[in-house]
Amino acid sequence: MATEPQKYRQDNPKHKHSRCVSGAMRDAERVCQKRGVNLTPIRRQVLEMVWQGHHPVKAYEIIENFGGKSHSTKPPTVYRALDFLIENGLVHRIESQNAFVGCSHPVTAHNANFFICTCCQQAIEIDSER
């Protein structure tokens, strides 16, 4: 059975996922500031939702969970936020799953490939120059 490398597993006591999320948010702020674009509260919330795990997230999951039960949002709002995040290299779209994952290297331009575990769906970004 395929398993995810131990250092990335969220059930690994040594893995502090909050560091992944906070690092991603710091990188996003840095990228947006450098490019002169605005990381609005909605874009920030969508990015945080994408980064809640190391697995691809579908847009409908984000839409369903956006703002909690007391506040719903329209699908175009989430799709516009995702488009912005993709355009600015903060999120990758995994075409084969029609899902999104946070970019682990948003500060530098790169070609990304992903290893996705068939058991747990955890995704690991691999930078490829080819």
C-alpha cells in the first residue's frame, strides 16, 4: 500500500500543519505585495481553505464551507478567488481531479508536478524543470 512520506503526514506528531498554513499566508502576502495586487479577505479565506490539508480540494467543498453555516457565498465569488490565486501562483489546479492545492513554492516561478496518494489523497508538490 502506498504511503505518504512521514514528514508530511498530518497525523505525524512532528508535523505542525499550522506552520504550513501560516507560511503559505506569509508567502501569499509577500507575492501579492511584490506584484501590487490585493489579497482581499475573500481571497485569503479561500487560500486558507485550500491549505487546510495536504490534499486537493474541490471548489464545491470550498463553496459549501465558506463562511460557516451562518454565511453562504455564491459560486462565482469562490471561482474568481481561485482564478486570482492560480494567476498569482499561490494555488495549483490539478486538472485530473478538477481540484486545487496550495503552492508550496509561490515566490519563485516553477513547473509543478504532484504525487497524490491513492489511499489518503495527500498531495506532495514536486518542482520540475522539465
